Amino acid sequence: GAVVSQHPSRVICKSGTSVKIECRSLDFQATTMFWYRQFPKKSLMLMATSNEGSKATYEQGVEKDKFLINHASLTLSTLTVTSAHPEDSSFYICSARDSRGPRYGYTFGSGTRLTVV
Amino acid sequence: QQQVKQSPQSLIVQKGGISIINCAYENTAFDYFPWYQQFPGKGPALLIAIRPDVSEKKEGRFTISFNKSAKQFSLHIMDSQPGDSATYFCAASMDGSQGNLIFGKGTKLSVKP
């Protein structure tokens, strides 16, 4: 089945530094990838939609200058949390949609636990 | 407003029992309804999905029932096992659009031995 690899699974960083999270579709092409944030015991909150070769579309309230998204190829999207602060600590999850269309489903990565100290 | 309402928030079932989770949606343009299972510290994994042209889909112990007129769909887990203990999310999306999934708030299922 479709596999999405997300790295790192856990990261601890100091306040003020930047952290990059990678999301790769391993066996399919993904024109569109999605980035979510999940708070403890809560549902997934869509942060942004990433389209290969174009600028990401951010949801209302999400700072695009803080959460930089790059989708340079059909198999890779990255989320960079810039100038991280403790309130950015969260569980970040990516999802990739098969380029053949949503009928082929969405596949999620295993998530990244970010802790900013 | 695009919303997917999920209930109950939490559910405790005895081993061997039936777990039932319900979702309701508002936007009739939705045409893809997946259920995801999520274990702590992991990403969601697709469990089963249905499209509105069928009223029921079964895969092993998992069944989706879909009521298009009522704009409701539900997940039934037969012979529930302790290993099924997880958080379940229903979702909906529209074909042909940008296609992001709209998630329900989740149901934490605990199956007691």
C-alpha cells in the first residue's frame, strides 16, 4: 500500500532555532500534500495545503512566515518551523494525496513530535 | 459551513462487543467518507472508506453504514478487541476540489478485556 515517510519522528530544539520536517511519498506521486497540527486529545487541524511547484495555501490564522512549506518535487514536501517558541510544541502530521486523484486516498505520515525548550 | 460532527467523544466497550461511532455532515457535495484509526504518538491510518453510491461497506470486522438522505455515516466494529483501543476519526472530502479532508473531532475507544 501507499506509504508516507515523515522525519524526524521526534525533535527537541531550543527557542529561536528552526526545525525542518520532511514528508516523502515513497511509492506514489503526490501533487498535493497537507500539513496538520494536532494538540493532545484533539482532532487534526489543517495548517496548509502544499502543491508541487507552487506556493502553499495556508489556513486562516496560520503564519506563513513562521511555518515555511516547500513542495519541490512530486514526492517531497517540507515544513520548516522558524524561530520556534515553546507554544509551537505540538504533534505535526503530513498527509499526501495520490496524484491520480482523491479517489486513491490520502496517506498520512507517522507524525513529528516537536518540543521547543 | 463545512463540518463533520462525530459522536460519542469517548466509548468503552467490552471485548467481543460492538463499537459504534457516528458522524453527520452538512455539505452534500462531500463524496468521500473515510475512517481513520490513530494510536498515541502515531499518524492516522486509513481503516475503511465509503462513497455515497453505496449504503454499506464491510471489510473484516469493520463496517461503514451510510445514509445519504440523513447525511450520516457510522463505523461499526464487530467483535471488538483490546487492540482496537485507539482514537477514531471520521472525515469527508470532495472529489475534484483541492480535496482536503474535513475531520470529525474523534472518538476515543477503549475495549475492556
